[in-house]
Amino acid sequence: MHNQTHRHLLKEVAPYEKSNLKASIWQVCNTLIPFFVLWYLAYLSLDVSYWLTLPLAVLAAGFLIRVFILFHDCCHHSFFKNRVANEILGTITGVLTFFPYHKWKNEHNIHHATSSNLDKRGVGDIWILTVEEYMTASIWTRMAYRMYRNPFVMFGLGPIFMFLFKNRFNRPKARKAERLNTYLTNIIIVGVTALLCWAIGWQAFLLIHGPIFLISGAAGIWLFYVQHQFEETYFEHDDEWSYVKAATDGSSYYKLPKVLQWITGNIGYHHVHHLSPRVPNYYLESAHTNTPPLQHVTTITILGSLQAIRFRLWDEANKQFISFQQFKKGLATNQFITPPIEKTKSAS
């Protein structure tokens, strides 16, 4: 796309960058109320059978994903027009999802500003090494990278590490408001958890919230992962990087069944979201449908998205993700002997 096309595309999406108070309040009601009701029903079901509790926990996990979408919109100040309203709801939903509002908002904004930029990796994104970087990495870095990219680690242990450890500490040089918000979120999480453990017992709490936490966490990481990790996505170095191309070529349209689309708050329209983060989730589909150029982005189905599990390294020469198996074949045929570019750029 040329710069003129870029400007035109941004102009076409601009009308959808307006929050609707009625729609936002309705989403708060149809998301938070069912989540709390399902949580309570899961608790009551413990006296009947845990096989009844588990399905209720799965449903509650779906609504917790939707709670995160509200939190996500608040972080972009797109859910309400009022900044304070976004911060209040963002902090509340941050407690429910174990995300400190200010900390995640700042890191996620960096992700939007640097997505698909090979020279600005490392904040708010998935760890990605290029073929050249992997070839020149130490054995310890290679082992750590292989472990990190293992599906069991990323989607199984990932939620535990991210939500229980990484999100609990402030980043270096965090400003006062961010630090205080992280402390406040941690205190409320500990307080509410302690209160629930006292009221219903820690065993009951773990039996209910354990699966809710793990399922919603794994699904959340998967959604973030798959919408940037597709075979011929977009990555460029800073001097050639384009914000609009990072959105339209580096983010996919994850075409989900209507029920899952609703549960995930239209986040499948990730290309629209990256093009304009100020579009609230309930307008993402309309922006996609009414903007013809956006309908030509990479579309991924659930079945097709499963291929993303094998994507491990970014091949700069061929502009595509490859698996470790493809990398081994490339080494065997001397495909990766010569670095694909003249100047070596290391991952940040």
C-alpha cells in the first residue's frame, strides 16, 4: 500500500472510533453478571458433582475472556468517552483477570506501536527469533527459546507465569500512577482471594477458579499468539516498517463461529483493532464489513489456526514462519549458511 492508500484507510475507519455509552453499559451487564452467576452456580454444584462443576467453570472461563476484552478496551480508552470511567472499570476488570490496569496498558500500547518491527521486539509481544538469530544464539538461548515455544509451556504454564508472577511486579522506571495501580490491584486480588478461601474453603476456591483461570488464560494467550503468528505474516526492520502494513499484513482476521466471536468480543478482527485501537470491540465487525480493503487481509479459521503451533522461527529471506523441522532441512541443504541480510539485527 502507498502512503495515500494508508491515509485513506485510516480515514475510512475513523467513524467507528466512537464509544457508545448504551452499548458499553449493556456489555458490562451481559458479561459481568453471567460470570458471577456461573461462578456461584459452580460453587453450588460442588455439593452435587464435580462433573457438573467443570462445565460451569468452562462457561465461566468464556465469560472471563469477555471480561478481559472489556478491560482491553478500557486500556485503549475506547470503551467509554470518559477517561476516569475507563480507568475505574479497567482496574475492576483487571482484578478479575489478574492484570494491573496501568502496567498492562502501557506495555500493550508499546506492542501496538512496535508490532512486526524486528528492531523493537521485547515488550508486550511473543518472543520471536529469526533464523539468523537462532543460528548465532548460544546453546542456552536456543534451549530457552525451544522451551518457551513449546505448546505445553506457552499455553499450559504460560498463564501461571504471566498472571501469577509477571503481572504482579512493576516494570523498571514505571511511573508513580502505574506502580500504585499495580500495588492496589495486587492488594485487592489477595484480599478477595483470602475472603473467598475463608468463606468457602481454599479447596472449593481452587476447584472452581483453578480451571476458570487456566482455561481463560490459555485461550487468551492462544488468541494473541495465533493472530500474529501465521505463515506469511509481516515483519520488517525499522527503516522499512509501516504501521498500517503491520496492522493489515501482520495481524489476521480470525474467523470464528458466532458464539465464539461474541465470547471473544470480536477480537478476531485483529487487523481492524491494530489499525485503530480506538475502535471499541462492538464496532470492529462493522468497520471490517464496511471497509472493502480490510476484507482482503489474511483470514484464518480455527482449523487453519492450528498450523500456527508449528511456527517457530521467522525466515527473513522468504518472509515466512518456519518450523524447527524446516530449519533442520534448511541446514541440511545449506539453505541457511549465508545470513539472509547483510546487517545483523539482534532481538531486543
